[in-house]
Amino acid sequence: MPQLNPTPWFAILAFSWLIFLTVIPPKVLAHSFPNEPTSHSTEKPKTEPWNWPWY
């Protein structure tokens, strides 16, 4: 039963993971997002009270 011999299957598994780990991460990391987040200033905007008469 060749399925019980781990030698060829382990080599195939190791080489396939090696290929996946060398090909896929650069493609994923090269992806650019259309809306890059921008840093906002830490200052809070000055708010003024409303001078509405409350009847």
C-alpha cells in the first residue's frame, strides 16, 4: 500500500508548501488599497456653544 509510505507524500507536501509560501505572500503584500488611511491631528476641533433661545 503506497499510501502508508510517508516518504513521497511528505516530500510533495513540503515542496508544495514551499512554493505556496514563496509565491503567495509577495502577491498579497503587493496589494494596494484604494483608500489609504490618513492620520488625523490629535487636536480636538474648537466647538462653540449654540446661542439658540429655548422657548
